Amino acid sequence: QVQLVESGGGLVQPGGSLRLSCAASGSILSIATMGWYRQAPGKQRELVATLTTGSGRTNFADSVKGRFAISRDNAKNTVYLQMNRLKPEDAAVYYCKMDVVSGGLMYPYWGQGTQVTVSS
């Protein structure tokens, strides 16, 4: 079993910054991809950013390009989302997702979600 634990959400004023963290623990051989998604009330969950660990390739939603950065700490099986110049429309529950290789197979795991509120 693998667990993802997120932290770092909260209330921030427009233009401010937050850093989200997501740490994986459990039976992990390797992690193929790490990513962040978000879901605002009444909306579908959407991709924010992904990172492919083998290539280091990153992918961002157009709405966050130039403001958000995704990074990882391999030793800690942790992925980060640095969010800068936050806007009210960035408010949502943010979920991390990792595609974990374990026992020769790959499984998707999700974090429990962390609330980000952007308001003055």
C-alpha cells in the first residue's frame, strides 16, 4: 500500500504565494509521474502540473504557466508545487497524484486534497 500526504494549503491574498507538498510512503519501487490537480466547487477536477520523473519533463495548465512550478525530492518521494502570483480563480482543493511502480505494476495514487483559498 502507498499513502500520499499533502500539506501546505491555506488562505492567501491575491498576488501571494503558497508551496504545497505531497509525500509518498509505503511499498514504492519507483514513481513514474508526479502531478497536481485541482477541483473548484461545481467544476471538474483539472490538471495543474505534472512531472515525469525519468525525463524530468514538466507539463502545466495554460492558466498557471509562468506562475507555478513543480519539483521533486527523490530521496523523500515528495513532490512540491510552488504557486506564485495567486489569483482568486486558483482557489480550489488541490490533489497530488503519483503513478507508483510496485510489485512490477504501476498504480495511480491520490492524496487527500488540501484547500487553497485566495481572497483578500
